[in-house]
Amino acid sequence: MDIRLSRPCIEDPALFLAECHLGKKVNIEKLCEVLRGVGAKDLKCSARLGVARFELEGRSVMIYQSGRVDIRRIRNTDEARGVMEQIVDMAGEALSGTSS
């Protein structure tokens, strides 16, 4: 799992935007169904744009069809890794078996 802290968050410079990659394509329609099913907070989905956005434990998460994941308000890569594991657990069935 590739995780990179890019830039500080605008609202709190002590927190970062983590750019991650699942290594697989994401079926956004399926992902949105799954996220609705688990009651993801502030969920916004667009299959046309290939992106889903929601809140997870105070962090803003964006998942793209390409498999890229942006997580805002992260302290470090360990924290980002933990959030990514939660995302994979929640959304695993929306991930395709093919690598990107």
C-alpha cells in the first residue's frame, strides 16, 4: 500500500493530506452502495466523475475509480495506514481484482 503525506491541511497545518493508492480499480457504483449500507457520514458519490467522498472518524476521505485515495486531516503515515485498512475492510467488495 503506497502512502505519501503531501501537503499540510489548510485548516490545521499540523495535519496533512495523505495520498494513497489501493493498487486496484474501484467500482464506484458498488462502493457507493456499500458506503450507504454502512451509513458513511456525509457521503457524496458520482459514478460519472468516478469519485466517492465521505467522512470517517473526523477525516475527509475521497476514493477515486483509479484506486487513488486522498485522506485529509492525517497526522502521519501510520495513522493513514490504519485508515486505509478500515477503508479496505469496508469497501473490499467494490475493489476489482485487476491492478491499475
